[in-house]
Amino acid sequence: MTDRQSPRSGQRGGGPRGGSPQREGGAPRGGAQRRDGGQRRGGQGAQHKRPDPARMAAFELQRRVNAGDAYANLALPEILRDRRVSGRDAAFATELAYGALRLRARYDAILSRCLTGRELGGLDAEVLDVMRLGAHQLLGMRVPVHAAVSETVGLARAVSGPGPTGIVNAVLRAVAEKPLEEWLEVLAGERSGDEPESTDEQITRLAVTESHPEWIVRALRQGLAAEGLTGEDLSAELAAVLAANNAPPRPTLVARPGLVHVEDLAAETAKESGTAPVPGRWSPFALTAGGDPARLASVRSGAAGVQDEGSQVVALALLSAELDGPDSRWLDLCAGPGGKAALLGATALQEGASLLANEVAPHRSELVRGALRPVLDRPGEPAVVVRTGDGRELGEELPGEFDRVLVDAPCTGLGALRRRPEARWRRQPSDLSTLGPLQRELLTSALDAVRPGGVVAYVTCSPHIAETRLVVEDVLRRREDVELIDAAVALRDAAVEDPRVVGPYVQLWPHRHGTDAMFLALLRRTEEPAASSAARG
Ligand SMILES: C[S@@+](CC[C@H](N)C(=O)[O-])C[C@H]1O[C@@H](n2cnc3c(N)ncnc32)[C@H](O)[C@@H]1O
């Protein structure tokens, strides 16, 4: 234990980090270093040597994700372990596979322009995945052309036999003829006449050049427009957020208050990784560091964890919101896997509050238990407790019981696309029709569970207005015992000094804040529970 640094008294941990997101893991540009320490020989003799394990690992991940239903972040560690790929090779494999997954639409558009007399869809799926990996080495990783082409041809031979090697070689050589900037101009196309680009044209163009499904480009545009952006500002920010989604973030750590001091965690990470950690830009408990967080003793003990700064600051904003009366019973209604619950639980322990962390999925409530392990099962009251159950029922079961409630609602996750390379291709607009009613019911239940005068934070890791402000406005319309309070004020009190964050809703953005695109609304109960039920009826 260190001295008690509370979210409500903590100081910001240093100046703005600034700069754009870094390349993941600092992978080498000229091709991976071989596990035996030898340097790759580029093109010479590559036709007859086995593909290197890093590229094989990247290919296997592509296949598992594109042909199956694997999640890249879960499958990759297993693949790297099985293929004994580690260190710089693992970083190379990660950057290669994640980049090819994220930028699939961009690369497919380029590859199809380089395929003469054939349709991309007519290629074997394995061959197409090999080509995507080749394209990313050439255009996204600056691997020298001879190495990228010959290694990719070797990979094609290893996975599909000699048949496709000719076409892979020809297509990649054509890809290599232009740098990325020129390809992007080609994809953007020549527009004739002086007519300004229409919104639909802009969305179609960006969907290809920035590799996102059109419905997501449209949703992000709407989210930015909801903040009052128009014209060139809107276009510039839309392009910036899409680009930010394509840049892998470095993992951010949280030093859970009262369990480890952020400066001690910084010293630990510096020792472990050999690189200087960078203090958080917003959260006083955040730092960004190189190396593998899982190797840190503080992470293994649960005193620290990996947590995006956006997630940290929305939880801190709930605790900063002004409250009259008691402030000792907190609820996290949708707690799995437990990142925000762990921050709330550590603070609860410091401040003598209790926390009920609720999660509907049993396997995810086990994850919550794991995240909360340093603060669970402490003798005496108040306590940090994990419950498995449907959050929609909690408002009726425990009406008016809590002073502060977090609803971190299940959502499309469109705010975290940069860390989930396949998510943009898996999510569908139809997901909103199941999530919308659930989000409304969970928020309603949270408002029933909070006492009059208490505060509810409605949070999503999505900037899609259908799951952010429209949900809140709908619920507000149906109840007379709830008022919206300015989340920007609470966020400022908690940590975030950014004049661009204007209430009452708060929307963080990866291109502005370097965080996931977290949404936060704060609502206060104003009447007795009975009145709320009547109003809901
Ligand atoms: C966005 S995640 C929460 C993330 C979490 N707060 C954290 O910081 O780690 C939403 C969670 O809500 C859970 N969930 C979905 N439906 C629920 C329900 N009816 N009641 C409670 N939890 C639910 C999901 O299983 C998921 O774990």
C-alpha cells in the first residue's frame, strides 16, 4: 500500500502527452528479426526457404479471424505461444496482422486495381489474406519492397502451394509501384467539375480510403455533427477520427488508488520495460508504458491494470459529480469485465463506501471478481461485493438504495475500434435494434436504484448517437423524477481540462483526446421512487 491518493484529491499526473498514437511495439521496419538472432536475407533465396514464424503467425490470425469467428486479441497470444514467436518478432506479427485486418477495405481496393483480368472475389480466401499481408508490409509498415514481396510469395507457396506464387508476385510488384499517398489519391478518384463533394460521396470515399464500413463512417459523422461541427471542420474531424481508429494505441495502465501509487507504478514499468513511462494526459492514475503489462507485479496483484484513459475519467467523473447527503453506497450495474469496478472499488475502500458490482454473464462476473481481488472479501463493512444478475431487475429489487450508480451499458463498441481490429467488420447496424431497448431498460433500472438526490452515470464506449444521447433523451422524456446534469463540469472536476469538452453530454474522441470514444451523461434523481414507478408506468 502506498500513501492514499484519492481520485477526488489526486493531482493530474503531468502535462499533455501530445503527439499521434505510436506504432505498436516498435516493430522493426525492414522485416522481423529471426528468432535465432540472424537477419532476414530479404529477397535472395526466399522462394525456397520456409516463411518466417512471425509472418506465419500473422497469416494464421488473419485466417482465424476472417474465416472463423476468432477475436484477434484473444487468438493472437495463443498463436504466438504455439509458434514460439516472441519479442520483436511478436511485435512485428502483431502490427502486420492487426494492420491488415483494420485496413482490409483499403488494401482490397488497391489489390483489385492491381489484379489484371480477375476479380478479387475470385481468389482463394487464403491467397487474398496473403496479399493483404503483403500490401500492409509495403504500404503500412515500410518493409523494403524486395523483402515484402519475396517473403509474401514464400508465404503463399507455404500455405497454398506453388500455384498462386506468380499472381502474388505480380500483384505485389504492382502495389509497390506507388507509395500509399498516391494510392489514396487513386482511391479517392478524380472528381470532375466544380461541384462540392456530397455527404454521401464523402462517406463512400472515406469508407474505402480509411477502411471502415459506410454505416460506421456515417455514424461517426453524425456523432461529430451532434456536437455542432459543420462544413470543413466536420470533414477534417471525420477524417481525423477515422485515421485515429487505424492507429494502434499503446496500452495505458491505471494505478488503482490506495493500492499502488502512480509514481511507484511508473518506476516498476521503467525497470521492467527499460523505457520511460509517459504520465497520463487526463487521468491522475494513468500512464503509458512499453513492455508487457502482464509481467508487472502490480498488474498481477490487481493493484494496477490495463485501462484506457477514457474509461478511467468517466468513472472518476461519476465520483466527482456533486451530491447532497450520504455518499456511501455505490453500484456498478454492468460491471464485466471489471475495469471501472476495480477503479470504483479501490476508491470505495479508501473513502469508506460500499460497492455492488453487478454483471449478468456468469463468466464475466468471474472476471469482475478477478479485477476486484485486492478489495474483495475484506473483513467488516462497508464491502465490495460482486453479484451475478440482470441489471434490469436491480432497480425493482433494491429501489433507492444507492447514492451513485454507473451504467456502462452494453453497446456496439464503435468507440474502441482502434484496439479491436476486426470489430468494424463484425458489427452490424442491426445490432442497434437489440442494444437500444436494453440500454433504455438498464438506464431506467439504474434510475430506480439510485436514491432521490443520487447520481447515475450513463456511459457507452460508442459515439453512435442512437446509443448515447438518444437513449438518454428518450428515458428523460419518460420520467419526471430525473434531471440531466452537466457531465463536462464533473469531468473537469475529476481530471479533464479541455475547453472542447462542452456539456451537458461528454463525448471523448480518439483523435482529440487519445482515448477511446467514451460517452458520458450524468442524471440526478429528483423525486421519491414511488413517483418514478408511476411516471414509468
Ligand atoms: C460495456 S461492458 C461494461 C464494461 C465494464 N464496466 C468495464 O469497465 O470493464 C457491458 C457489460 O454489461 C453486461 N450486460 C449486458 N446485459 C446486461 C444486463 N441485463 N444486466 C447487467 N449486465 C449486463 C455485459 O455482459 C458486459 O459485461
